[in-house]
Amino acid sequence: MNISSYALSLAVATHLGMHFREPQTAIQGALVITLLPLAVVIALYEVGYSSGSFSGDCLWFYASYLCMLSLSVISYRLSPLHPLHDIPGPTFSKITKLLSIWQAYTGKYYLELHGLHEKYGPIVRTGKFDVGVFHLWFADDWH
């Protein structure tokens, strides 16, 4: 196996682990994402794996790991396995809340939300785990 295969395996395992047991703080999540790959690279060097310099392998492993972790998270949020898969909404909003955060920061979130309801209907997925309901009586049908 090459170093990218280890990075792929660790990224999927990290995503599954963090999905089923979410970190309680941002520091815990950051520690998992930074220290776990370093521990794997050190373990690979201990068993004799080396494709060059240690710093080069670390950099390549981290880059591969972060790309694979991002792809794993994005593919899950867009897949039919996600609990909010059937709720319509823009694809970018299904992946991240960056658009909503920017709209709220600029003070135009209410316009964006109104536009989404006009385009997608009374129930709209506005974030990775967020749903916007235009009328309160639709909430009873959804639950």
C-alpha cells in the first residue's frame, strides 16, 4: 500500500468515528484531525515505511488525508444516506453553511431564504442539518 491508501483509510475511519461520536468541542475535533495523521505517519516510519523525507511524507499524507476527509464528508451529505436527503435545496447549502453565514453577515439572509422558498417550495434544506419552513403548519407534516 502507498501512503495515499493509508490516508484514504484513515480519512474514512475519521469521518465515521466523528459521525457517530461527535467531538464535544472544536479543540477535540482539531486534535483528532491534526494528531491522528501524524501518529499514523510516525507508526509507518517505525515499521520501516519510507518513500523519501519524513517532512515530505508528512506533507503528502496530510494533504491526501484532508482531501479524502473532505470528499467523504461531502459525499455523505449529498448521498441518500443523509437523513435530510429528500428535502430540496441548493447543493452548496447541503454541503456547508458558508452561504447562509455570509448572507446573515451582510444582512440579506431573509432575502436569500425567501428566494429559496420561492424556488424550492415551503420546506427547504438550508444547511447540512438545517431546514427552513415557510409556514408553521408544514412542520406538523414533516415530523
